[in-house]
Amino acid sequence: PLKLKLTHCPTSPDRNSSLVVQSKMADFGTGKRSRDRQEEDMMDDSDEEELTLDQADDMEDVQVELDLVDLEEKDYHSTKQFLLNYLDGKVFLTTDLADLIVTRKEIGTSIRVNGTDDSYGFVSVLNMHHHAGVKAILEIRNHMLQKCADKATRDVLVSLFTDSSKGLGLLLNERMVNIPDALAPPLHQNLFDEIAIAFNTEKAAAAPGTQLYWDIENYIFITTIYLESLPTRVPTGKRNKQQNEESLYRYQKAEDEIYLKHASVRCEWAGRKVPHAMTGVSLTEMRVLAVVNRSKIPVILKELAET
């Protein structure tokens, strides 16, 4: 596994400074280990909380080493927790979705604390056409259609959901909020390397004309960004007039900005108001749905590597 040694520092206005990359060690392989499905007890959703990395002003420096490793059965419960708010707090079958993710042997990465089973996040892809009959996938599809009010966007989504000749991959990319952006390039490069290997392996073994699981034309995902409204400066003598507001997007995950820039479809809706932890400025949580064609993936990975 690729290892990143991090330092957990005292709180800073820059969200990425709380975890600072000190060094990179080893290479991140793309091989997947085989594993047998084990029966696990279900966890009560009402007792689970969204995973975060807590910060404290008086915290001393603590080194944390994270590994990027293959998703395994032991990641089931943490994966399920990360999915709890995927549909904006709406209860859905996260158990089924988490099960699909951790049993997908070809691809998928878990971010773990070195030497433990603690997961700080994961990334994976599921073929929505292949799993069209799974209730959790149906719930996600219906939620996407419900939230995208624009008719033209909805029509495009309906076409993507119904045209099974063009593979549609559900990109699931969830992690704790303060995981540093330095983890994103190897995380996503490895994901698409694994997909390429899985596709070539599947194609070599398949009969001509077979619909391949990993022949994915478009990737669709939901993510969270934040919209900050700031008062615009007004010239002297006009201060009695109502100030306009200018808006600033803040990205929880660095790769979101790059993916969204290359999206062919995008719609967004407002979530909750979130007080800014450092400044007290009110942030509006924005949920964003986007579709990215596979032709854009090499460009996205290149830009991500250069950040």
C-alpha cells in the first residue's frame, strides 16, 4: 500500500493544514486480493454518526500514518456509515449498497490508519445498469431525478438511466473531512487503473457482443460543496444602500473542483446552513450531482496530479 505520514496539528483556518503530509513511502499497487464473504451483524442507523476528524486548539502534534488498501469485508460497517447522508439524510438501504461495495473484488480502496482496521474513507464504482434491480440503486436514481428540477437535465438523466448500451458508473467517493488533498491523486489514479485492468480482463474472457460490467461510458456522483456569501464592498457615499453579495465556492475534497469543471451534466440544490468553524461566516451546504464522460478522466487525473 501507499503510505502517507501525516501530522495532526493545532487548528488552523486552512482546513488542509490540520493534516500535513510529511513524506511519501512505497508505491501503491493495483492488485486486488481475493476474499470470502463473512456474515456480519447489521448496525442500527439511528445510532451511527457521520465520521469526522475532530480538531482542538490545544492539541499537540500527533503523527498519523494512513494506508491506501483494498476494500475488504471488514470495511463494511465504516462504508455503511459514510453512506448514511448520501441521500441528504433520507433513510435508504445503505446495508445493500455497502455490501455491493465491499464485495466488488476488482476495484475499491479503503483509507485506513496504519496497523488498525479504522477506515477514514473509501472510493469505488458500481455499474448502475448491472445493479438496476437493487433497491438501494433505485433509491439513488429516484433521488437524483427528484432533486434535479430542470427538465432538460432530468431528460438527460432519464436517458442515462435507461440506455443500458452505455455503461453508467456510480462513483462513490467518501472520506473524513480533514483527510488532506495529497491523498486524492493516488486514490483516483489507482481507481481508474483498476477499472482499466478489470475491463481488459473481463473483455478477454467474454464472448463477442457480451455487455461488460466495466465498459463504463459515463460516471455519475453526488458530492458536497459549500457556498459562502460575502458582502461586496461598496464605494464611500453609497453605504446606506443595500449591499449586494458575492459568492465563493469551497470544496471539501480538492478533486471535486476538477471533476465538476469537466462535467457534462450538473445540477445542485441547497442543504443546511453550516456555521464556519473558524470565522463564524455562514456557509450553505450545496449538494451537487454531476456526470463526467470517460473521455475526460485522463484530463482530470492529470490536473489532479498537478495540484
